[in-house]
Amino acid sequence: MEEISDKAPMLLVGIGGAGAAIARGVKRAYGEDLRFITIDTDAASGHENTPFYLLGGDRLSGRGAGGDIVTARLATEDSIAIVDEALEDVRLAVIVTCLGGGTGGGGTLEAVRHFKDRGIPTVVFATIPFAFEGPDRLQNARGIMPLIEEEANASFFVPLDKLVGGAEPMDEAMRRAVDTLASGVTLFWRLAGKPGYIRLDAERIRHLVARAGRARFATVTAQGANRVADALAAVAQAPLLTNGSGEVRAILCGVLAGDDLRLAEVGEIAQGVRSKFGETCAFELATVNDETTFSGRISLVVMLFESTGKDESDGKTGSAITPKKQRKNRNPLAQGPQGRGRFNNAEPTVWNGEDLDIPTFLRRNINLDL
């Protein structure tokens, strides 16, 4: 097992087979000093020189969950505590996972709750299955999304259909989608791990995500004489930043470049991103100066945090580790957060990806004529 540095305050966690693949992609791209672990119910997900934890050993004997989210959830509940040895001095956990079935769909929520119980804020990057994977997997993913959103401090739900084109062969599309997400997480990691003139360290990220809620992100790269204009044009058209579920309340913009980064370019990027996504909302900017990696080019990471996220009553920033307050629901028929009513503090009853404790008309968006 690879030795994990006890100095890094951020931990990358890959959950399930696909999540583990994304985490390994981030490791390859980032290089040394990345603190990460992978966890799965399938022993085959473990790779040499990779810190791997097997879930559900007694229940599944390393055979995997067979795509069953209930089995994966129970296996995670049984044995998620085995990761505690890797959590010393961790101040923030960044989770990468794929929803829809198996350990990613069934175990991610339990993993997020485990970190939360130990006072560790979580940022979740979760993919949503391709449409061609079938309605059952899509339904499973959509059923677990609001539960993850309620427990995690920040959650990015990434539809795989928006990452690749439909003309690609299936195997190639799956591989490129994983690589694209890994690239985006790598740039996010570089912002925290290798800060430039405008710093974004793990503690600042921890503060930013304390009440972040649902968010959207995109990464773009450009080079040449018009690299800033080209990067801004690409961000404006990025599929992952469109069609959000709420108004943007905060923006995080990261600029990664070589030693040729000019102050005027940073100002142009900041103005361009704010004018596109919100000039009056909160805005955070950070830079990374890495000549070896970004010589001659600029990469942008843009994260949009929506106003429908965590409760911000009283205007207080709050702590990343304090229990969430219940939010008032304007729908008179809903019974508390996510419509779970008296079941809100109980373990949800999940069947085929649906929380059966939520009334049917709310789960299926049925309008009642009152």
C-alpha cells in the first residue's frame, strides 16, 4: 500500500469501480503529494500501490454488489469504519463517484454520512448515467441525488451525456467521460495544492463549501494570442454550466497558467466570468502559477453555487461541521426537507432508487389540483 502523507489536509476518495478509476486518473495527472484512497465492494478494484479499502468483506467476500444499490448500501454500512485509519488530520474530503448502481449508487450516501459524523466536510463529484444505460439506472441516480445533496456540504452532479458526443463508440465514450471528469477534479485539486499569487488553500475551500449545496462546474483550456477570449467563450458555452436548478449565489473561478500570466488577463477573466454568471453574487478568485504544466496556456475552473443549497438564515456563514438546520418548505403539502416529514431523521427506505418515505406525488412530481 502506498504511504499516505500525514500533512495533506484534503483527502480524495474514489467510491466504487468507476469512482476509483477517476481517483487514479487524478493521481496520474497530479503526481506526488496527492492524498487519496479508493473503496469498493469488489476486490478487483484494488490496484497495486493504491490505498484500497474493501467494503462488505463478510457480506460479499470481495465479489462486489452486482449492481444492486441496496446490497451496496448495506455493505457500506457494515464496514465503512475501516477507512478511519486514513482520516487522521483530514480537514476536507473530496469524493468522486458514479451513481446509478453498485457501490457508487448505494454506498456514496453512507460514506458521506460517515465523514459528516467525524466532522469532515465533503465535496461530492458524482456522475449521472448515460441515457443509453437505461431508465432504471437513471431512476436510481435521481433517487439518491437529493439525499446526497442534503448530507454533503457541496455536490456536483455531472450528466455523462453532457461530457461526450453521441457519435462516439460506447467504450470510448465511457473512457473519455471518466478522463474528462478526472481532468476537472485535477485542476480543482491544483488550485488548493499549488496556490499562486491569489491563494486558495484547503482551509479556504473548507470555508467556501460549508453551506455550498448543489453546484455546477466546468473546466476549459486555451492558448495563443487570444487565449483569454477563447477561454471565456468556451466557458460561456460549457454544457455543464447550463440549465441549473437554481439562481447562482456564488462563483469560484480558478486561473491556472504559466509564468507568462499577466495581471490584465486575470482582470479580464474575472470580469468576463462575472458578467456571464452574476455580477452581484459573491465571487472568489484564485490562481495557480505552474510553468512546467501550463506554459503558454491558460486553464479555467469555474464553479457556480446555487441559491437553492444549504440554509443561510440569519446571514451567518456557519461552520462546516455543525448540524444543518431544517429549511422551511414553501410547498404546504411537503413535510419538511425533501418532503420526508417525520421520517427526516430516520434511515430512508430505498427501493429501486426511490425513497419510499417521500409521498408518491412528490417523488414523481405529480401536480394535485387543489
